[in-house]
Amino acid sequence: MMRPSENRPAAPGKRLGVRLGLAAAFVLLFLAGAAFYFASRQAHQARQDDGAVVVHVRADRCEPNALSVPAGRTTFRIVNDSKRAVEWEILDGVMVIEERENIAPGFSQTLSANLAPGQYAMTCGLLSNPRGALTVTATDASDAALSARPKLVDFIGALAEYRVYLSAHADALVSDTQRLTQAVAAQDMAAARRAYQSAYGHYASIEPAAGAFGDLATRLDGQAAYFERREADPEFRGFRRLDALVSQAQPSTDLARLADDLAADARALRERLMAQTLPPDRMAAGAARTVHQLAGTHLSGLSADTARMRAQAALAGARKVFSLLKPFVDKRDAKLSASIEQAFDRVTQAPVGAAASTTGTTGAAADPGTTEASNAAAWQALADQLQRVEAALGYA
Amino acid sequence: MHKSFPESASSRDAVSTERRRMLRGLGAAGGVLVGASAARAMALEAHPAPVDRVAQAAQPTPGAHAKHTQVTDAPSGNRSQDEWHACFGAHQAGVLTPRPASGMVASFDVLAQDAQGLAELFRTLTARIAFLTRGGPTPELAPGFPPPDSGILGPVVRPDALTMTVSVGASLFDERFGLQDQRPKHLIRMVRFKNDALDASLCHGDLLLQFCANTPDTNIHALRDVLKNMPGLLALRWKQEGSVPVTPAQPGEPVANARNFLGFRDGSANPDAADDSLMDRVVWVGSEHQEPGWAAGGSYQAVRVIRNFVERWDRTPLGEQEAIFGRRKASGAPFDGQQESDVPDYAADPAGKVTPLDAHIRLANPRTHGSERSLMLRRPFNYSNGVTRSGQLDMGLLFIAYQANLQEAFIAVQKRLDGEPLEEYIKPVGGGYFFVLPGVPAPQDGGPHHDYFGRSLLLAAHPLLEKS
Amino acid sequence: MTRMSYRTLLASLLLVPALASAEVSPLDLVQPVSDYKIYVSQQLEALVQGTRKFTDAIRAGDLAQAQALYAPTRVPYERAEPMAELFSDLDSAIDSRADDHEKAERDPAFTGFHRLEYGLFAQRSTEGLTPFADKLMADVIELQKRVQGLTFPPEKVVGGAAALMEEVAATKISGEEDRYSHTDLWDFKGNVDGAQKIVALFRPLIVKEDPAFAAKVDKNFETVENILAKYRKGDGYEPYDRLSEADRRGLVGPVTTLAEDLSMLRGKLGLN
């Protein structure tokens, strides 16, 4: 886990530590390379003993037409069972990876190819013939080569992009809470309600980052259930407390104070957010946490409208995080990437896009078989997938 | 002897008979002079070699088509001024000929009015080329006349490895000379690519001459000779001179390609000029290229004047320079190789982790199935002109490439290069597309020489041209 | 040795230089990069608003107003140039000059600011300029959209300071950028502003790495600003031809030195 770079130990000690770390990293990489070399040699021997993978090229197709081999070096024997001279190619998209030309009818040729995991095509005689499929599966050895964590420097662009996003929403949060205090002062409840909704939506969008600040999260968005005297507790404030109050026709006595506190806390949050840079694993963990909350009873106590808006905004915020980290996840675990996309889609399509439960203060699980239950399952599934992103990025 | 030094039409009448006898006598008598000035006598005695060489016309000399030398190898600096390359043969010289240290392209507007005029232009040009590339004493006139030769190489012209290559532009095939039906299939007026900032005054031309020699003065002398001899037939449009660094060969090391002004070896991965069948396929137009019959033995020539922003390049990190090209700067080796001649293995690097997908060499030649159709022979020079208004250096690459199919080679490759990172540092400002005329066989010993560069083209369009 | 293991070793060797500048953590670069994106977004919003007013004046046939608005409209573009030029098709459509095109001013592909400049200042008329004005408006909006969606590559952000000074050295010092209106000094200042902004955003890190370097860069910027300040006129600048030869020469040194020094920035901050 990377810590924010605010607190640095004394420079000389750090330099020595860095040098040792460098040396250790270099030695480890060298050992990994050596280990991989020996492992791949072993794999090479094993395949040779088993013989080559045979592919028959017939008049209109290959036999087999779909092949699967492990990553690394594979020897193919191409047997031309057609009546014309053929060439055989392994294609990655439009790029020819390997080929054997001019295999005479009735004859065979061997081709030895060193393939990385992925999906390839193979030609089967005439160019007009449909292509065969060649799947190269990852092995422990090929995984080992890929699993080294990407350099932090590669993340800078994505982290900067997220920071811009946080900055925009934090700015909007601050200005909306300012509008709220002004509306309350002018006793304009309709405007107050609008400002409240807008502010809460911006907060929810940046919850993956904001929720990490425990104290501010409690002040801005703490649930009544976690206070000793629940709704009556003097420390219960923020968006949850204001939800009911801004729906009233007339401002209540403590509305002005609560609105001022909210605006102050919003400014403090913005300052906190801009003062530090969230590393990629914290971003991923934050997105997972945001979604996980919504699978439970996190929105209990809020009005239906507010809960719905809050859930959608939080989902969008989590989706933003994932979209920025996706290129890195794709490289390491494309299947996870795809399943996360699917999970997002399923949650978006859940009826009214609402979170699991908007009722109940005791956190009782929703009845199975109900709409609520399937919503909960969809949110939880998404949370579980997002939980895996940290590891997929190479963090413990 | 006078057959080997055809005199131009303008000088023939003016030369006094006494001078001419003297010149003729030189060859036979081996150096006896009648009435010559002392200086001239010293000059002739100091340079007996060209006179001897004329007699030994059949002997090859060092440097003449040394097949083991590649076109873009760095010149080694031990060249003799007497080195010469035959201008006659199945193909013109200056294409496969190993590139010497100095080059120049000069583009001309043809001023001839009709096919007869064009024929005279080509005949005269051929005669001048034959003299200049072989060398010999220059004709003299009485002092009351302007001298027929500029004299910058002295009274006896040394060949100095000069080659002069004649090529023609698409504009020659307009209605002026009736050549419309004979235009080579792919010969068009050069069209701008996305990064080009073409200066009209540096582009195109009816006819182009490529001069190459060991020293720049030989090229300049030859250009001035051409202009002097054909004032009514040719007008100079634009020219660009260039050079390549002379690098003496080190014992035990392979001869390396010369470097361009970005500091990188230029010409790595050029097809092997010693491989005749490869050259027949890649460079020379043959029957399989389906061009007009007269064009067999010629070649398409792409000329590009490409300015390099050298100050900006010199401020770019080395790693980035190498990533832009796709080669190590010092050795010229590809990233997955050890030396310049190693061939990069892109199939093993489909994601471009070793050699970036937008590296110059990878875009130019992705080495996929079919990209061998885009092979061309590059024979460039570096140029250094002056200073821009911003006080920056105006220098760059005089790019010259030869291929049998312009569309599939240069144009296809340049389209692949559109948008490459190198574009930040280069700006094509001039050049054009031309067609190198087929070679002309050497005159038979003792017989008159009827053939000339461009004859096959003119006769293809005007079969009755010589019947009158 | 198999190719795979050789490459692993090669890759490990390449990693070492990248880790060598360990004083500046990549996380330290995130804030300046994100602040730069915010800056560029603000510039492009100003560009869109300014271009709207500028093209409105052209469409209305108001020559004087269009002429007055030409130079100030361009300034945000010149400030944001490192990011704008990542989109070469738009950069060419918006900012190419006549000599980038074979047929020069008559070339149909010659569009954008300088084509309008030619009409407004050389031909002194808004006649026939509406299609070019419309196209410029559309291109500028498209540019804003594309930059909005772009994750800024950190090496392009840091390298942008040097790139801006290269622009100045190559085209602004000579007065060939705005050859019809002679408003080059406006563009010059825009480029310098953009470069200074990048340096300012990364300054805390630069000072930590190399305080002498930071001081030298600051001094050269100051020299350039002082010379330019002599030519201020209202909200803008005198025409380029007012620039004295002595001052023009006085600019060359610091501008070229800034280009040299800022070309070291990426290396100093650990970006390759």
C-alpha cells in the first residue's frame, strides 16, 4: 500500500533506503528472469517429447478448426490435405506472426512459434476459406512475466484525471452548500431543496475519495444509526439530518446552523482532497467501498428521491474510478475488466437503479425473491468484482 | 580521339584549327606540345593519367561498380580524382553506384519547343555527360572569346567519380512534345503529404539531373557545363546540393551507413545493391511492371527536400530520439539486435513493447506479409543551406529514392509514415517525382554514336523522328 | 538464451534509470498535472468564448472589430498549445500558415486564424470570410471537446514548457507567425505565459531537485518579460515591426537558453 507523500523521513536515511530498495529490486528482477528462463526451457522439453501439434489443411477449412495451446514455444506440423499448394499463417489481427509458405499438396511442414497468451487466427488454405481459431492460454510462466506491478509513473495521467474530476465536483459541492445557506437565509425552501440535492449528488460522486476521511465523512454523511442517541444525537448532522429538514415547508430553527456547518465541512473536504494525491490502490479500494455500502442498508433513513439520487451519483463516481483504472486492469486481467463492466451494466439496469434497501434501521437483510433482494445481489456482485481490482493492479 | 570528346555545337566552329590539331596530336604523340603556354604544359605533364586512361578505355578502375560496396555506405575518403564510372550501360549510373561524398540535384524547365528540339537537348546532354564523366582536356578558344569551360577544375577535367543521372518529370509528358501516351504509369506531379510545407519554388520540374562526385566542385563544374551548353533548351528551376560524411573504414569493422544530420545512420535496411535479381524486381522497371516499352531499364525517382529542426532535435532526450527512430543512435542497431545490419523481429513484439509501433523504421517497413513490395533503394545526402529568419539552421536531408513502382514503394511508405512522431522535427519543403531514363549502350569502337538518353522515349512517341 | 528471458533482463536494465530519480515520486507529479489540465480547460473555454465574439464580428461585416479581436482571441490558444498540438488535424486547421500549403494563400486547405488574418489585414475585407469563420468556430469547439476527454500524458505536460519555447524560437522571434497583422508579440506572450505556468506548477519539485536550475529559469523568464513589457500597448502589444533590432537580439539568448534548460525538465522530474 502506498502512503501519501506528505510525511517524509529525513533525507539521508531515505536515500540509503532507496538505494537498498533499488538494489533489491534489481536482484529480484534478475532472479525472476533466470527462473523464467529455466521454467520455459523445461516446458519446451516437455512439448518436444509429446510431438508437434498437427493441423490438417483441407480444401475449405482446417482440421481441427479451433486449437488451444499454452503460451510459449509450440511446434506445429501443417499437413496439406488439399489439392493446391497452400501457405499457413498465424495472424494477430492483420499482422502475420508466423507463416509457412508453399506447402505442396500431400506434403507437410513444421513451424515452431513462440506465442504470447491471446486469441489468434490461422489461415486454412485459400484466402477465401474461413479462418481457424488459435487460442493461446496463459501459463504460470507467462503470468509470472506479466505480474510485475506497472510503474507508478504510468499512472500519473489517470491519477491526474481523477484529481481534476475530484476538483470539479468538490468545487461544485462547495458552491452548492453555499447556495444552500443563502437559500435558508432567504427562507426559500424550494431553492434550498434544489441546492441540497445538487450538493449531495456531487458529494456522492466523489465518495470513493471523500469516504476515506472518516471524520469528515461522519460529519457530512454519517448515518443516525451509528450515533448513541440516533436521530436525537446532537452530533448527528450533515446530509442525512438535512434530508427531512429541507423538505419541510418552513425552515426549522436549527436549519441555518446545520446548513452553515455543512458548508464549512464541504470547504474542509475540498481542502483535504486537494492536499493529497490518492494512489491507484486507494482509488480502487474506495470505489469498492462505495458500491459495497449501497448493497447494504447504507441509504436507510433517506427519502426515496434522495436515496435514488444518491445511489445513482455514487454509482457514477465508482464508474469514473473504474474507467480510469480500466486500461491497467485490461492489461493484467482482461476477464476481470469485462466482468466488472457487465456488473456495472446489471446494476444500472436494476429497477429504478435504486440500492438494495431504503427501509429498516436495523440492517435486516431483504427478503429473498423480492426486487430488493435481487438489487442487493447485483450491487454486491459489483462490489465483489471491484474488490479484486487492487490485486489486479499488482497491489497486495 | 576526338570521338571520345565530342565537342558541343557552340564550341565546334570557334575552336581554331591549330588548337584542334594540337589537341588531337596529344593523344597520339603522348604529350608533345606545339605552341602551348608554360602553365598549360605543366598542367598536362602533371596529369598524364587521363590521357593514358583514354587509351585504356576498356580497363575498369578502382571504384567502378565495386559490387561489394553498398549504396549508402559512408565514403571512405581515399578516392582518387581519376576514379570514373561509365555513363553507358543497361542502366544509368548514379543509382546503384556507391554514393560518393558530394551530391546535387538540379531541376530544369525544358525550353525546347517540339520533339526535334527535345531530341537535340537529349543528344547534347548525353554528349556532355559522356565527356564530364570520363574527363579530359577542356577545349580552348582565342582569348577574345568567353572560355567554353568554367575552368574551375583546371584545364583538364578529372572524372572524380562523377555520375550524372537524367530523369524526367510528369510535366514533360504534356502536349508540348507529344509524349502523352508514353508517360510511365505512376509518374505524377508530387502531391503534398500531411506534414509537407511545399515551397513551389523548390518543387517539380520537366527534367532533373542528379550529380554525384567525390568533391562538390566536380558537381558544380558539371552543372555549369550543362547550363553553358544548352541555354536555349534548358532553364534552371531549383537545385539542392548535399554531402555525406567521409568515414575511413576501420579494419575489422563492417562498413557502416553514413549518418544524417539527426545523428542517425541513414540507409540501414536498404536492399542489397549487389543482388541483381532483387534490383531487377525492386529498382529497375522490367516487363513485369507493365510500363510503356521504352521505359524498361529505367526507374522511378522520388526526391524530397526535408528540412530538419536540428536545434530542437538536439534538445530532445536521447531515449526519445531512439524511440522515434526505432534504433540505437550510436550503433544503428534495432532495439532487439546488436548491430546495424540486424533485422528487427516485429512478429515477436506485436504490442510494440520493444520497438514502438509508431517508430520510424517500423512504420516505414512493418515487415509484414506484403511489405516487401514497398522496398526502395534510398540514396540520400545531407544538405546545409543557411540561416532562417529566426536565426535557426536551415539544414536537412536531400532524400532520393529509386523504385520500380512509385505507388507501391515511396508513396505507400510515406502514407504509412503520416503522423509519425518524427514529424515534430522534420518538414518536407521541396522535391518531386521523376523517372530515370533507361540506360544507353556504349558506342561501338570506332563507330558513330547515334544513341542518347531519352531516345527510346522519343522514338516510341515519334517513330519517324529520325527519318528526314 | 531464449528471446523471452533476454528481454526480461533487458527490461530490468531499462527500469533502473527510471527509478534513479527517486527524489521525485510519481505521486508528486499528479497534482501539477491535474492543475495543468484545469488551466488548459480554462484557456480553451476562453478560446471558445473569444472565438464566438471574433467570428460574430466577421459575420456581421464589422472589419474594425474583427481586426481588434484577432490578436486577443488567439492568446489562449497559444498558451494551451502543447495540448492543442496533440491533435494535429485540428492544429493544422486552426493555426497553419500560408507557407504550410503549396498554393499558399490560395490553397483551399489554408483555413483557420491565419486565413482570416489574411482576409482581415491583407485584403482588408470581411468579404467571403464567413465560411472560414464558421469552420474556425466548429474546430475550436471540437478541440475543447477532445482535450476534455484526454488524459494528459505527464511527459507531454512537463515537456510542454520546452515545446512552447521551441515555438517562440522557431517562429515568434522572427515575426513570421502573424505576417499580415504583425501581432506576433501577442502570440509570443501567450507562449511564454503557457511555459511559465507549467514551470510554476512544477516549481516546488524543481526547487527541491535543483534550486540553481530553478533560479536560472526564473531569471531568463524575467529577462524575456521585461523586454516584452517595453512593447505593451493597452491590453496588448505593439506591432512586431516596432520591435527594435537590439531588443529582438536581446530576446534570442534567453529564449534559446530557456528552450535548452526546459528540455532538461523531464529528466529532472524522472519522466522518460
